[in-house]
Amino acid sequence: MKNIVKILTVLTLLFTACSSTNKRNANFLPPLRIEIPNEISGDTELVEVIKSSEKAMNELSDNLEQLVIDSKDVLEMKEEDRGLMDNLKMGKLVVEFVSNSAELAKLIDEFDTYQKEQSSQGLMTDAQLSALGKVGESFGNRMEQINEKYKNYFNE
């Protein structure tokens, strides 16, 4: 449990360091909130895992939304109309997208591995498993919200 808290803390710090220092865009999806069930509110380590996951998801969501906004002008250009600077910007955006995607995949994998290990060792109650399941659902719901919000973004 302590290892996952450390990993999520490092990931949160990484997202914070990589995210811009500008004020959050008011048009982004509202911050995600994961409610802590009363049954596990006394489990400080699990609550920390959930809160760290919530923060990491919000930062990742904001980074992905900013990436979509930043890439619109370059992606709408015809390839032959792009100059050197446009191609460099496109390369930068691709690297940022791959980085965000890799971080998300890593976070989901670590979270899933943690949940399976704890469950297989009989170290988790049904309430704890249910709470962790809500975190996993929140990951999926946020990605669906981003996909829905931007599904027609480049077809305007």
C-alpha cells in the first residue's frame, strides 16, 4: 500500500512539474471528485491512494484538454501549407500526446496491479475493493467525457 502511495505521489509531482503554471482554463471539464465512502474513511493509506489518483486524473485531464486546444490550428492545416515551425509544433504536440498517454497507461497499470495484488492476498475488504473500483470507473468516465467533448472539435 505504501508503494502505491509513493508512486502516485511521484506521478502527481510529475504531472504538476509538466503542467503549465498558467491558471486553469475555465472551459476545461470541471475537476473530478471521487467521494470517499464512510466504510473506508478511516483507512488513511487507501484514502491517500484515492486522493492522489483524483489529483493525477485531474492534471492529466487538463493536460489533454490543453493539448487538444494547442493542436487545433496545426492539425487543420494542409500538409503542404505547413512551414518548418508548424512541423516543429506538430512534433512537439505528438511528443506531449505520447507522454500523456504513456503516463495514463502507466498509472492505470500500476493501479490495476496494486488492486489485484491486494485482493489476491486477501488484504482488502469488499468496501476497499468497491472504493478502488470507483477510482477505476472515474478514469474511464473522464476519458469518455474528454472524447465526447472533443469528438467534433476538428470537424468544425
